[in-house]
Amino acid sequence: MSWTVYPARDFARHAADWERLHANGPATSLLAVDFVAPLVEQFGREHDLLAVWRNQGAIAAMAIVRPTRRGAWATLQPAQAPLGLWLQQPGLDTEKLARSLLGALPGFPLIVALTQMDPFLMPRPDDGPCTRTLDYIDTARVTLAGSFDDYWAGRGKNLRGNLKKQRARLEREGIATRLQIDRDPAAMAQAVADYGRLESSGWKAGKGTAVHAENAQGRYYRAMLEALAGRNAAGVYRYYFNEQLVAMDLCVEDADSIVVLKTSYDESVPSNWSPTLLMREEACRALFDAGRFARLEFYGRVMEWHLRWTDEVRTMYHVNYYRWPGLRRLHTMLESKLNTRSRPAPSPTTSL
């Protein structure tokens, strides 16, 4: 039982192994080979490694890892990936796997981190002498059980009333709404281009973070969506006011869930309209009616609007595995001191 490491740029040579291992575990689309391969191609770096753990010749765990600072490695975590790139067969001891990985990585690392883990897919381990878990973000989901009408009746009166008023006003003003869902691989290039135009018209353009058909993000989303759509595992949701494209979702799917990866809207739309929420209402109705999926996952940090849509929230986490118990204690102590120093001093009226 041992780890072997390869350059991550050779991922294509090991893609079949990744796909088989993925099929044996929680087969989320966010760790599918067609999701991961374009990540490595577009956002990989020279020193990234693919680690493979074999048990009696059979591959039972794989990960893509990157050096983050001297003495530290972590699972590859581009901004486009909601989950850290770690796969293992169910039932294996994650702590033992991660700690043994320390011995296989170059440079005698002192710590390896598994980032952005989902407790629904991999139970959160207990803290231990060499193990420390940290909260990452709260994320939300909608369980797609029962009828949409029952689900919608359980939403807050403000949300339901606001969208009902918007629809009545749109009708009075002669604005027809339309939800278009595309699943054809040949439609994905245009979808990414359209999404890029929406995003580039807003605040992200000024920060240089917008998707564009010709940048690395655009190339990633096109390749990933085309590949997954070829397996009937991707969908693009467009929402129109008459012929004006006003909102979009880029989604990926697995057997049980649909994940909203990216959402954008036309920021030129007057602020008294909520095109994203209107789109979400119609998309949810379609998902409930189709009965294909058990869950709608958002995976981003919980925002106020998520809590109007659902009360199902869970906490994602990171895990640090240390070479020695003393190093874990030292790291925790230093971090506690830094947090104390950076915490604002209490005001004179604050109760202590």
C-alpha cells in the first residue's frame, strides 16, 4: 500500500483510472473526469502532482495536489472548482491516507491540506493529534421532493409576493418571459460566449474576473460543458425578457443532483426587476416537474437570497494533516495569537 506521484500535466494518461475510481464513490459531477481534466489543462502549474494510492495493485485513492508554501501541500483548488480534487474508495481511513501522502511528496512536507470538502460526500473527520479540521463556508441546497406548488407554498410571503408582482407588471408592460434550456454539446460554445457577454457587462469586468470566450475561464467552461453535455450531464439555462437575454445559469449534473456553477444577469436591467430570481422560480418548477434529480446544489457561500429559497444549509470544511502532533499544536497556537491580534478591541460599552 503506497502512493506514487506523477506530474499532473500527465493527467490524461491516468484519466481512465480516475473515472473508474470516481464511479466507485460519491459520483458527483464536480469530481468527474470531464470536470477535472480541463481544470488541470487551464489552471495547472508546473509543480502540480497527481498522487495515486494503490492497495494490492488496485487504485483506491487519487488526488491532485499543489505546493502552497514551503513545507505545505494542498489539493488543487482553482476558483472554478467547488471541491478539492481528492477521490477515495468509501470506507478508507482518510486521515491515514493523507498522512501517508506526506511521505510520498517531495521536499519533506510538514503539512498536507484537503480543501473544500463536502460533509455530504465525505464525513468530516474528528480532530486528532495530527489532524485539524476548519470550517470553510456554509452552502445551501434544495431537496427536489414532492410538488413544486408545495415547495413554493413553504417559501416566505415576501419572496412569493414580490415575484408575483413582478410577473404581473411584466405582463402589463407587454414583456414576455421565456426560460430556454440547452443540453446539446454543440450549443455550449455559444452559451459560454453569451454568458461572458453578460458577465463582462457588469462589475466583474472592472476587476478582470469575468468569463470571456477567449480567456482561460472561458476555455475551461466550454471544454468542460461540452464534455459533460456529451454525457447528458450539463445544462445551460437562459432567461429572456422578450428577446433580451437577462440571466443565465451554467449547470452540471450527476445521477442525483444538479449543481448551479455560475450565475450572471444583465446589470442594465432596471433594479426593480429580479431576472435571476424569476429565472430560478421557473427553473425550479421545471426541475420539480421533471423528477429527474433529488437535489439542487448551489455550493457557493450562503447568501441572503439562498435563505429565501431554502433552509437546508451545511458547513463545508478543510482538513490539515500534520507530520507531528507538536507541529499541529504549534500551528494552532500561532493562528490563535494572530486572530487575537487582528480582532478589533472591544468598545467601552461592550460587555466582557
